[in-house]
Amino acid sequence: TDPMLRQVAAERHLPFYDYLLVVDPDEYIVPECWNVSIVEAMLSPDAAAVLGGNDALAPHSGPGGDGALPDLVVKDVYRKQTLNNGVAMIRNSARGRFFLGQLLEKASWGHMIANDQGAFDETVLELLGTERRGAYRSECMPWAFMSMEGSELVAYYALCWWDEAARLAGEAGRRSSRVVRFVDPKVIDINHVVGIRGTDIPAFLYHYAGRGKLWEEMLRRFGVERAEAGNCRRVFEHVDAVAAGRACTPGNPAVEDVRTYCPPPLVVC
């Protein structure tokens, strides 16, 4: 399935809702964390309070907030990590609609990193730039396109994105933005891409991103057989049983040491 279809569908349906939670189909919330609302955790300026059972769904009044709800919510990424658009919450606001429209326009150009992913990353920087009177002038965009040899310049783009995001909103874990809420994975990892570390790292949500999909393996790790996946009663019984014996650990250390996080010669992982 073309990953852009979810963005096209989001543009069609956004006018009818306050927010849309746009997700990929190749992911799941771990069973022991099903009692935590992903919507509240993403919208609250204090996700830790949500995890503690408090009603923390409130205006975006954290660092850089002015009482307004954010227009875009995504997982924050530390240096060595890259954004992933598999989990994003978009607000039905002028900036939210601007973000989605610009994302779709860039994706239509073709030859960008992973199609809509490069377009997504670049539009996040543009949205941050709207807070600072056009402070972002597409400095990273050249790296978002393939090279003449047809290679995706992911590492070059990431190096630029990290610097520009830090300049516009601060370093990861300490971002300050009224329009984009970056959810710190050290508190709750709402979009842990299962890569070289597999599911050994605790997270709220595991995302099996990439072209190859091992659906049977995904369901096995979740804990149900494919034949049972459509049986809601069986799924909830499994979730309740897991939650009864295992505590929800939604966050992880993220990047503890930039020198050792990625095995050489990788710059991002």
C-alpha cells in the first residue's frame, strides 16, 4: 500500500475533527500499556502525569507554550536518530492544515528520502520556522533529494536536520515550541522503530517500519496468533493477562552515548 494514502486521507478528513491521529498499520501498543491513552500522552504537556494516572490533558503550557494546543505532535529524536512519520497527531488549525498541505506538495515532487518521509521531515522544520518569522530557509532541503547516482542522502540530511531543529527549538528533550510538541521517548516512546535493537528496548509502541513486513512475527511478539487477531475478546483477554503480570515501561534511555549508539560506519540508526 502506498504510504502516502494515509496523508491523502488525513487531508480529506481533517476538516471534520479537532485532531487526527495518523498512524501506520505495521505497529502496536505493547499489551501492558493498553490502559494508557496515547492521545492524552501526546497532547498533554506533562506525559509523565498521564502515565501516573493523573488527568493532565491540558493546553500546551509547557516550555515555550502560551496556553495553545500544539498544531503537530510527533516523537522527539536525539542525535543519531531520525524522525519517523508513522505516528503523528495533526490539529485542524491554520498551521495544521498548512503542514499537511506542504507535506503532500513535497511528496508529489518525487525523489525525496523514502517518499513522504523526507517531505515530512522538511515540513516539520518549515513549521518550526513559522514561529521565528521565516527563520528556516530550506537549508536542509538539498539533502532531502536523491543524489545523481540515485542514493538517498539520509546521513547528510540528518546532520542538517539535527542542527536546524536545535537552532529553531532547542536540543532533543528540551525543545521549546508553541506549534510542534515533541514527545520525549525517555518519558514515553510513542513510535519506537524496530531496527537493529529489535524489541529489547522498552517502548509504548513498536513500529515495524520498512519495506519487508513479517506480519506473523509482529503478531507473535504481541502475543496472539494471526487467526486470533480479529477476535477482540481474545485480544483483550491477552492484554489483561499481560498487564496483570508485567508493568508498563513506556520510556527508554534514547541515545545515551552518541559515540557508541550506532555501530560503525553508520551515522544514523
